[in-house]
Amino acid sequence: MAEVAAVEVRKATEADVTQLGVTLARAFQDDPAFSWAAPDAARRERAGPRYFELLLRRTYLPKGEVYVAGDGAAAALWAPPEKWQVSTAASLPLFPVMLRACGRHLSRALRMLSSMEATHKTQTEPHYYLPFIGTDPASQGKGFGTALVADMVARCDAEGVPAYLEATSTQNQALYHRHGFVPLEELHWVGGGPPWWPMWRKPKAA
């Protein structure tokens, strides 16, 4: 834990948005779910930074729970209890960017998002939600992702509040499991695609 303690975690600001858009796009460039929804790697690379900039600016910065580590090399986008759903107004600007990224596979991406939302809605207990966490590949292995998760789960424990996320790879699932998240089931996207795992974490007693 000494390595995690040495990593500074701070709340993101508007000034971080451009850099974090690039960081998260690089982090998710080869993510199995993103690769299935937008199979053209060049399209993903071009559209990714703008997609995450819009998510940050329109949806997650206003929720007040975006955190940065490694001077912008890693970021975690959280939503506070009972505020995880994304409004239509915040979603609309994403559609043109999703079209550029997904092309003719846009309907696949939209079905994927709808499936994730429907599964998430079954968790009715108020909880923190982690939709995105990522580290620039050039900065991986330095404990930034671990520090970002550890920072929030410590808060969950202090507040006695559970947490929820979706793992889209076995590697990510292992990271979350180390912090107390338990997979609820293994699912597949509508129409096929790689597996994904909704995960739940109960707060630990002090």
C-alpha cells in the first residue's frame, strides 16, 4: 500500500478536460467492449478524445466526482449515489461523435449502452458508480489506477455506501476484485460480442 499512498489523487477541474479526453481515449483504445462497438481502430482513435471530452464536460464534471492521478495520466469518472443516470440533454452531443467512431455499427453501440443501463437499474440500493477509469498505456504499471480505486472505496467504507461498476476485461475485473468488488454474473451484449461483468462492492465496516 506504500506505493498507492505515494500517488496523489485530486479532483479534476475544467482545465483537465482536454488532457483527460486524450488519456481516456488511449486507455480505452483496445478495450474489448469499445472494439466490438466500434471495430475500426482508426475511427476509434480519431473520435475517442472528443467523446471523452464531452462525457467529462457535459456529464461527469457536473456530478463533482471525477478524479485524477499521475498529473493527468489516469482518471476515474464516478457518479454519486442516485445520480448515475445520464440525461437526454447530456447524451445528445455524443451521438455525432459515436457515429464517427462506430459508423454502420452505431446501432450495436446503442444496444450495448441500453443493455448496460437496464442491468444497472436492477441495483436499487443507493451507490457510487464507476463508469470509466483508465490510465494512458504509457503510464500503466505505476499504481495510478489502483490509487484511484482505493481512494474512492475508502470513502465508500467511511460513508457506509456500496459501489457498482462494469468490468469489460478479465484484467480489469482482477483489479476491481482486489478492492472488494464481486462479479454478479457474466453477460454478453445483445447480438454477441465479448463478455462483461457487472460488479458490486459492499462497504466494509470500520
